[in-house]
Amino acid sequence: MPGITTSKLWGAIALTALTTIATTISVATTAQAQSPEFYAPPAETSSTSPGAILKAEPLTLLLEIPTPDGILPAAGTRIMYSSTDGNGQPTAVTGTYLDPAVPWNGPGQRPLVSLAPGTQGQGDQCAPSKLASQLIQYTPPLDLRGEYEIPFITAMLAQGIAVVVTDYQGLGTPGHHTYVNRLAQGHAVLDAARAAQQLPGTRITNNGPVALWGYSQGGSAAASAAELHTTYAPELDLKGTYAGAPPSDLAAVLQGIDGTILTGAIGYAINGITETYPDVTPILETELNERGTTMLRDVAGQCVAETALTYGFQQTSSFTRSGEPLSAVLDRYGLVTGILEDQKLGSLTPSAPVLLQIGTADDIIPAGQVRQLAADWCSRGATVQLTDNPLPPILPGLAVNHALPYVAGIAESITFINDRIADRPVTGNC
């Protein structure tokens, strides 16, 4: 493994995870942590090319990266860059670039990983670039948020691999976050890599190797970016993609997540759909009862922990006038079913190898739709590795079988990304 021994790498990951859990946080100014003016886009973005830097400012990282040898600092930069929304229109997206101080001792130029975050929530305060300067934030009574992708970020920085983390469209910036929108997310991930390579004064070049990584919502965003790479950002030297538990078929996920601790995430998706497809709004006004309307309004300003605590384990049938599950109600409308069909992954071919992971008993993201994604990609000639986590059901609906496969799969994802960067041979298991 380039740049750091395996024992040191996993020591760094373990130490970072424990430090995060213990909320050992350094001191930084509240003004920089908030920086609300940064998230206001420039008046004119239509003339900028995707990936162009619109704004950038230094970012003090509250938690530097601890390792057995001491501290591995990374230079943080908060960025705003141009991207493309789900309707093909220019949009401003924010994110965080992490420039490692550790030398790159691997082959070729220093690599970059574009990290697609998992579900953060829909409120502007949930943007990962805001957490980078706070790490763990609590606003009474229920708004708790933290950066749970620190173990993978640490592993990359500890090897001298740069990381850029997108906030996605509408997370921090104006408008609803377009949660799990296939095109908006894929574009944001690819444009984050473009933006990082254009950022002046970094330790990466403008044409070095790139890899994509994401789990859950991030898995679908990374998978979409892998599919869109050839047509949207062909200049990026994409080496490989890790997509863990991706919601690749939203119609299937809508049924599977209903009644679980993350029922409220359905509200994120619906708010995101209306942001891109406003014609859906009259349907919702007709079909949702007062409780359903309140739910959509509430979750639009929440992070995921608060959403889980306020709307967890509720049935979407309690949000509809007819008393039917929301999936059954929406299935009656051709406009909505057409939108959900358009959001499905698998109709395009990833240009570089992909590692897919899923827990066989995942109680949030159905395993079947991930296996179908693998089959679809395989039928198109893509190089796909699919790994099942056979963990038996544990407290179904509580997301244990969604969270534990993420933790268990980090090692494989790191190895896969490192191997792709090193151009080691890879075969799929189609």
C-alpha cells in the first residue's frame, strides 16, 4: 500500500474513529465555522464552465488527523464551484478540498478522491463543508450532526491522497437539496474533482488520477458519476469507483425504507423531486394530508439525526389523504413513475471498474436493487465487483444492517481504491 504501512493505516483509522466518538475537537472561530455569506452564489454563473471555481476560502480543520506517528495536518479549503443541475442548467455547489501534507510515494502523480457524502439531511446547516470546521455540532433540542466518513478520509490523507467532498446541490446553497437526484448528484461529484484540480496552490495537478467513493446516498452519487464520466467529464483520469449500498432504484427504496428509522428521508427525496420537477407539487397538494405537508416542511430544514428522531418508524400511510402508503399513491401518476424511472441507475456504462457493496439484510437500501444494478452494468460490459455482507437481521428498521456493512466494508473499499490508483489488474465477478 503506497505511502503508509497497513498497520499504521488501520491505527490511524481506529484512532480517528475513537477521537471522533469522544468529540475531541480543537478550537476555531465561530465566524469561520458559520461563514453564511460564503454560501450565497454569485449573481451570474451561467457563463462559467462546469467545475469552475466561483469562490474559495481557507478552512481551519477543527480535528486534525491523528496517527501513531503524531499529527498529519491537511490544508482545508472551502470551495464553491459551478455544476449542472438535474435539468441541465448551471448551478453553484459548495464543498471542501483537503490537501494532504504527507508526501505521495505511490506511482505517478498524486491522486484525488472525490468523496460523495452519505445522507446528511436537507437543512443548509447539514452541509459537510460546514461540518469540516466543526466536525460534531449540536443545536438543541434535536439537531445533532457529525462527519461519519472521517475513517475513509483519514486513510486517504494518511497516504498522501487528496480528498474533495461535495455538498451537493442545495445543501448550504439556496433551494432544496436535490436529494438522490441522479444527474445533479453525479454532476456535483465529477465537478468537485474538476474544481479541486483547478484550485491554485495545491499539491495535485490538473490532470492527475481520480477515484470516486460513496456510501448510501453517496453510493448512488458515486455510481451516477461513474456512469456519467464518459459523456460529462471525459477529461478526468478516472481509475475506479466505490459505491456502497447505493439507492439505485428509488421506487424500490421508497417501499423498503417506509416505516423504518429513516422514513423521513422520503421527505428529503420528495422535496428534491419538486425542486427539479415543480409539476409534481399539485399532485402532492392533492394527495398529502396536513401531517404529510408538515412532514415535508419540517424535514426540509433538518439534519438526519433530527429527522430520525421526529419521523422515525412512522408509516407514510399516515401522511396521505387516502391512508395508502405513499408508494401506492404516487404509483397512480404517470408523471411521478416516469420521474422515478429516469432516476434509476444502470442504463449507462461505467468507464472504469466499480466495487459495489450491500448487506444482504440491509433494512434501508434493499439488496435486490443493488444486485440488479450490478447485473445491468455487467450486461453492458462494465467491470463490476459485487460484495455481499451476510450479516443477519439485527433490530430490523433501526438501520443497524445498513450501518454495520458500511463499517465492515471500509477496508475493502480502501484496498479497492488503492489498487485502482496503482493500476493493478482487476476482474469483475459478474
